[in-house]
Amino acid sequence: MTTASELRPPAAATGSDLLAAYRSGPDRAFLTTPTRTLLAEGVHRAVEDPAAAARLLAAARPDGGRRLLVGAIPFAPGAPARLFIPERVRQAGPVPPPIGAPLPTGLAADGRWHSHPVPGPDGYRAAVAEAVRRLAGAGPLEKVVLARTLELTAPGGADLGAMAARLVHRDPHGYTFAVPAGGAATLIGASPELLVSRRGDRVVSNPLAGSAARSADPAEDRRRAEALLESAKDLAEHAFVVDAVRAALAPFCTDLAVPVRPTLLRTAAMWHLSSTVTGVLRAPATSALDLALALHPTPAVCGTPTALARDAIGELEPFDRGLYTGVVGWGDERGDGEWVVTLRCAEADGDRLRLFAGAGIVAASDPELELAETAAKFGTFLEAVGLAGPAGAR
């Protein structure tokens, strides 16, 4: 006898279901945004050249109908992208807040992490001081973004599924991602910054630049937010980014609306100056990925002018950024998609977790304050792996 329950169609997967189903691997990607959750499995085709993505999407015939591209694009021009067209894609709404038991920490198997900063605090202060010296000169360099890393190692590494869950729930209005980074490595993070989205002919970009660490004391937290809104240094840094976004989108959009002044965006660890830029697409053939490539890199992650800032980064940063400060997200065969700036992230590979954080340097920057800003940005990930903050972070 057939029961009523057997006649019901299976319930659609929720964002929580997809988060629980995620397992790291070279053929799996997890993405969640304020409006959707996406779990991609199996590699139908790897895509190293983003410029070829539209042609490859049109030719792809993975199971399941709708064709998507997911993954990450590196910071350096010409470096191979880590994009793929998946065999299977499951989608759902956003992940709801957790109910009941606290989330697992994502700690290493033995609970002990060993940290090594690259560069160390003194080296980072020296790099910032050198950048300020160059910025104060008569040359055209106006801003440069300098980053540093914190390498954490522990036998057994981290539980990436648990870490993704904590990142999602820590900042539910952000963009959490866990995507292949080459070999056995995974890029995992929670970016607050939407580089660009396209839905039909509607285009949105949400540049962030200018930051202040949050405080656990409500009065001090409010004071920091108000100070950020009035900071001449941070407002100037933000203006560089917004002007660049306007210039990059203008050839592709009509009715481009750019706020006169930024507002505040709040994450669990930081306050950011935020501007939401909107426009209407001129040509339907222009995809979200096309717009992302036109915008990348913004002065928020590189500096201005771009070529000079990139040269300074190459001279002053003692490591390869890889996918950090690149672009991560998804796009489909219709041209819709969401691409975010690869921030608040780490590269996980075996026993190692390599964290990244950066700060925008202008002529008025103070090396000690920029070091403190990067330490605060490490906080998102340090909390996700159950660490209060190793000494090397500061």
C-alpha cells in the first residue's frame, strides 16, 4: 500500500542542506550570497582563461540544464584562473541563522596552531613606511595596497566544512566561498565586497575602501564608526575606488548612479566605507564576468595608478598573492552572475592555512595603524579557526 508520505515530492534543498553537504576537493565549490546558496560538483570543463568563458559555456552540455561557471581569478594579470564548468549544480536560498547547538570551530585536529607571519610586524611597518615615502614624492603614485600573510600550521589541518559554516553565520550578509585553488588546495573566505553583479540588464557594484576595527563596547564601536565617516584619509581612499568603478562601468552602462558620499557597512570584525553603484546595461551580450574583468583590479586591492601600484606591490610584498585580491564567484550562460573581491580569505592545503590581509596606503598613512588594520582583518579568520589571535598577527 502506498502511503501519503510516499506520494509527496522530495523537499527542495535548503541553503543549510547545501552547506552541510559541502566537502572540500578539487572538483567542488561552495558559494553563498545574501540571496542564494550554490553547491557545484564535478568538473565538466576547467577554464584557465576567463576571456574564453562565454564561448565554453555556450558549448558545454553538463547534466541539469542551466550552465554555470564557478571559481576564482587571480590578482596577477595573465596567471591561470581556477574556474570550472561543473557537472552538477544545486541551488537554494540563503543559509538561515543557526538554531540550537553552537557551531563547530574548524580547529586543527589537535587544536594547536603554530603561526608564522610573512612579513613580520617590523617588516610590514617598514614596507608601509617606504610606500608612504614614495606617495609623498612628486610622482603620480596616489595609493598602494600592501598585504601580509599569516601562515598557520597544525597536524591534520582544519575542518573546512566547519570553517565555512562559521564564516557563513558570522557575516550572513556577506559572500562566503570555498573553491578549488589548484592541486589539493582550497580557497576559503568570506568577502564583504561585491565587485559586480548582473541580473538581466541591471548592474550593481559595491566598492569598499576605508576601514576601522569594531569594538565590543557599544559606545566605542559607535565612536569608531562616526570617526570613519569623517576621516579625511579614509574618505580620500574611498574616493579613489569609487572613481575607478565609475570609469570602468561607464562604457558598459547607462543611468549610472553613484552616491555623493559613502555610507557605513558593518561586518562582525570591521566597519567599512561603502558606496553602492548601479546602472543599466547598454548591450545584452555583456556578461557579469565581462564587467568583473573590466573592473579588476580596483584601487581597493591594488592602488592607483594601477600599473605603478602593481609594480610597488611586487617590490614591497615578499610573497605571491595568488588568488587573494582576485575575483571569486559565478556566472551563467545568459550573462548573469555575481563576482566578489577575494578578501578575508585563506588558502588551505593539508596541514597549512595561509591567511591574507591588506590595507590601503596613502600619503597620510601611519605604519602602526595600518598594521593594526590588517590584524583586525585577520580576526575574521582567526575566529573561524577558534583562535583569539596569535602574537604574529600584531
